[in-house]
Amino acid sequence: MRRDLTEVVPSPDWPAGLQLSEYHPEIGAAVHRLMEFGYLEGGGRVAALDMWQWQFESDPEYDPALCFIARDAEGIVGVCQCWTSAYIKNLVVHPRFQGRGLGRALLLQAFKVFQQRREGYVDLKVLEDNHRARRLYESVGMRAVRREPVPD
């Protein structure tokens, strides 16, 4: 799916009690736990912590300023991991914050940052049968641009 960044992007409306930060290696284990948890419902998998952290932090498109972390008093509740190519790699929201606008706010934050970096659009991939995610992405102005078969 793709979001045209030449169009107006609304400001994020953050749920109360959250702080936004960028990724740093010290919180890698907590981010990894949330991503593992998120993939239980959405399909796919996350590599073991050491491999995931090495792959993530050594990727040529890695920029810690493009990994948006939302936390409350109990810990990390949302992650939006993006690459420098204006690509959203992962979006995960803890179940206790789902339905409260956090996923939308994280996406809008990413869009704003990519606009500031003068990107024309931002992309992500989503499975066709992930209707909940597709509704969220469409609600922030993303549109399907290409259909790809899922490998077996």
C-alpha cells in the first residue's frame, strides 16, 4: 500500500499517558518482545533476539530516528519501524492499546517525518486477508498499488 505525501497529513492525536521516543539498542529486547507478540496474531515471525537486533541495527536502511517507540508507565506499547527508503517495515500495537488510535498516530508520525525528509510517498506491505490492518491503512490515506503473491 502507498500513501502520497504530497497531500496534507494530519497531525497525530496521541492517546493520553504516552511518550514517544526513537529506538536505541538498550530497549531492543523490549521492542523485540512486542514484535513477537504482534506477529502471533498477524502471521509471520520475528528472528531470535540476537539475530533480529543484529539484522535490524546493521541494515543499510536503518536509522534509529525512523523507529518510533510509544511507551506508557508499564512499558513499550507501540512500534513503527521504518526504513530510509520511505518504507514501513513493521507496525505493532500492544493489545491493551489497540482501538485507541495509537496505530494511527504512529503512522501519521512516520508520514510527517518522511514529508520533512522530502519523500514523495511511503509504502508498506500487508496481507490481503488482514482486514483490520487494511482498514487502518486506508483510514490514513493509503491505497493498494500492487498485488504480489505470497510465497508458500
